[in-house]
Amino acid sequence: MTKTGLTRRHVLASAAALPLAAATTGAARAAAPMMGVASTRFNRVKLGSFEVTTILAGTRTVPEPQNIFGMNVSAEAFAEASQAAHIPTDAAQFFFTPTLVNTGNELVLFDTGLNAEGTTAAIEQAGYTADQVDVVVITHMHGDHIGGLMAGDMPTFPNARYVTGSKEFDAWAAMDNDGFNTKVRPLAEQMTMLDEGGSVASGITAMAAFGHTPGHMTYMLESEGKQNDHARRGRQRRLGHHRHGRFRPHPRPHDLHAGKRRQTAPRRR
Ligand SMILES: [Zn+2]
């Protein structure tokens, strides 16, 4: 007998059984509930012996995206690029994704999202707890990176040490900034300041990426001869960079001088 014959006979047998099955299940089952829009809560990859987990700590819709992105192009060019990417021109969806790196010796959290609740919940969805975090690295001090450092008056990560860039710390310490005063200042005594090339832990190295903020740092991950892909490609896309829902999350340095000048001073985001 040919393969086709078998298949055909199978199909015929199934078809014969169908009306009864359909009648039974149709009567017993309600329509599946509508679930609403959803996103992946976390993603985990291996990098050498490291495990790297990005966690979705929150999202936010921001109006008038061209006040933030694509400032050096015309409204028409912005609309055209947005349309090609199937994203709206009147709003941008921001995704706040801190990153956890488990080196095997330490659990390192890069940035803390908008608030303690969202980030703690996201950490738990990825299988960890806030008190397992050994090191918190702050790449830069915008509100969506420092917001989860403190839960009210209490540190969100009770067992962690803290690391940040010295230039970034000094820049914000010199301003009268609410976020810095309530989230960073209470932990300042416990913070280690790094400069270019400074080490967070074995295999995690700071690299200067100034511009988005005065002292923004990104981090190179290296384990067993592997490096984070983004680090190899250039300074724009290493750890510590936002993942906003836009075609160009942040301007490259040369964009700062093109067209409408982008604000280089820290701004809340
Ligand atoms: Zn930022």
C-alpha cells in the first residue's frame, strides 16, 4: 500500500468520527477567554558559563515620540520610518528590561527599573528573589534605572553591594535631583565607583559610553572566551542600554550634532 493510501484512509476515518466529537465538545466547552496584550516576561541565554536573563520590569506609553527619538529628521521622514516599522507616530511604548547575570559565583543585576515592586516581581518570574542579588550595577541614573533601588525607606536588595560609574555619580550628586536624592543617596556609602576598564566581577568590565548621560557606562561580559555580542559591535548596544520600542533607541554620538540638538543633560525618562 502506498503512503498516500494510508493517509487517505486515515483522513476518511477521522472524518467519520468528527461529527460526534464536534457535537460533544461543542456543547461542553466555552470559548477560550480573551487574554489581552502580553509580552515575554523574561529571556535567558548562556554566555560561556554565565547565564544572562533580561527581565521585563515594566512598560510605559509615552506620547509624542519625536520629542525623544528621531529628532534630527523631518516629521515626514519620521512618519515614513514609523510606518515601515508598523509603529505609531503619536506614541512610543517603552519597555524597561533590567538584566541579571549569574556568573556562578554572584548574581549581578544591571539596573533596577522604574520601581521596586515591578522589578522584584520580574526577578521572581525569572526564578530568583531580590535577596539573592549580590551586586547591583547602575549603568546611569535616569529614573527608569534607579527607581527600583529602594522600596520606600528600605533597600530592595538587602544583600547587595552597589557599583556605578564615578563620573555618573558625581554628575547627579551635583544636581538637586529627586530620584538621586531618594534612591541613590541613601546607598551612596555602600557604592563602589568605577571608571573605564573597572571590574564589577571576574568577566564583567565597565566601558565608558558617555553621552546619553554625562557618565553613562556599559559593560562587557566575557566568559570562557565568549563576549556579549553587542559589545563586539560597538558602544551603542551593550548592557545598560535601554530597549525602547523605537527604531533608534538613542542617538549615536554624531547625532547629537545633527539637526535639532538632543539634550545631553540628564533627563527623566
Ligand atoms: Zn536613560
